[in-house]
Amino acid sequence: MILCVQSQTIDKVKKSMNAYFHHPHFWIMTWGSKAEVLEPGSLRQEIRAEAEKMASRYGATHCG
């Protein structure tokens, strides 16, 4: 299963999150490898950068 999050959904998620989870990337990251952000591109890049940091921490030498 792949979770695809689009701009309209992100706006809804932002409104429904409590103060601690103030940015949708926290919610998206809870889905782990089951999630893929298609747009907006800036959020997709944030998630990619975070995934690359995690891969580096866990010893992965190739991401993508």
C-alpha cells in the first residue's frame, strides 16, 4: 500500500493536527516507507532529505 498525499489533503491534515504536530511531515513520516508525497515539491524534498538522513544513520549506502 502506498499513501499518496496531495496538496488538498495536506491542507486538511494541517487543520486537524494538534499544536505539537504543526507540520504535515510529522504525520507523513509516521507512515514510513508506505508513504509517498507527490506534491508540493517542497514537502516531497523535505521528506526525501529526512529519509536520506535516516538511511545514513542505519547504514544504508544507497537511497533511491
